[in-house]
Amino acid sequence: MHVLAYAPIDEGSESIIVAYGIVAIFSIFMTGIMLKKWLAKRSEAPKFLFLTFLSYAICITVTMIGFVEVLLTREKRELYQFSLAFSFAGLMISNVFLLLFANEIFSIGRKSRVPLLVANVVVAIFLTLPWNYYGILKEDYEGASIRPYTSGAMVLLSTITYLHIMVESLRVSRKVDELVGKAGFRLIAGSQVCLIMFFLLMVADMIYFGISEELTGYTVFNHAAWFAAASFFALAYLGFVMPPWLRGFIEKHD
């Protein structure tokens, strides 16, 4: 029986654990705040935004835990492989909760989101299949890996999902006369831009890493991507909850 070899740690990648840790802590903190808001209101919109925050936070934390194993063993072993499959699939499920949140805050266009909901679930399933060969040396497994296709589908479908919500948010913001409501929808649109930037920066990191023969580890694009991810939590919370201090600031400048 052929035993697949673990891929070694990417040299120079140790610093990324700091970004993982900061974003994980911030996402958990924001999830806790959103939980309090949902428990206070007990309505569908804050519930789905809380579930979106929770699922993203879990994905980030699991990714961090998997990378800790890589740091300790210097190899991409089972925990790391599980963390990638879990987090990638979990990201698509997070998109589902985000779309359900959008269903609650937008009054029209719900049917158009059904194909996106189904597509996100389907891609989530494919991302968990063993033929993605997470953490396995390319020359060590037989046959072709489906990972380029599942990863491409993940990026493309997630971008379409976020663009859909962003466009809808901006459309509604133009119809709202009240400045606080208009600002809220624009902040929600901005949170979707952050998620789009997360993927674009990750792709830029992979491209730059691939064309450079000397570069090892992660580029500044990767660290910027995690900053964009953290910004999503902040903007989505501010746009939907509109805390008193922000509401007062907007009304003061109305």
C-alpha cells in the first residue's frame, strides 16, 4: 500500500500565525457581541448574521489550529489537512448563512438567491473530498487533483455571492431617504467589498508566490487579506446594528 507523504512546512511562513491569532480573537469577540444582539431581539436577521459570524470565526480558528500543528511538526499532517477541508467547506456554509441574512434585510430578489444557496452547498461538499490532496506532495499522489477546480469554484462562487449582496445593498441604500438607514446599507455593502478583497488578495499572494523563484512563506498580500477579513466583521456589525455612537455621529452630520 502506497503511503502518501506529508508536504513540509513552507519556509518563512511562521509569521502568518500572528495574523491568524489576531483575526481569530477579533472574530470571536465580534461573534459574542452579535450573539448578545440576537438574544436581545430574537428575530431572524440578527440570528443569521450571528450564524455567519460564528461560522466564519470557527473556520478561522480551525485554520489557525491546523497551522499550529504544522509549526510544531514542520509537516502538513492530518490535523492541517482536516483544517483546510473543514474551513474551505465551512466558508461556503458561511456564505449560505450570509445569503439567508440578506433574505431578511432585502424585501425583493429572494428567488434569485436560491441557486446561489444550492451552489454554495454543492461546492462545500466537493471541497471535502479526498481528491483535493490537502497537505500532500504533488509528486506523491497518483492521478490528478481536483483542488484547482474546487478552489477556483470556491473563489468564483464566493465572489459572485458577495457581489450579489453588495449590489443589492447599494440598490436599497439609494431608495432610503433616512441618512442612518442609507449609511447602514452602504456599510453592509462595504463589508462585502472586504470579503471580495480577501479572495483577491489571497489570489494575488498565490500568483506572486508562484512567479517568484526566491520568495518563500507568505507575501504582504496574505497579511492584507486577513486584515480585510477582520474588516468584514466590523463593517457588517456597524451596518446592521448601527450602535448609538455611530447613529449619533451620522445624525449630527445630517
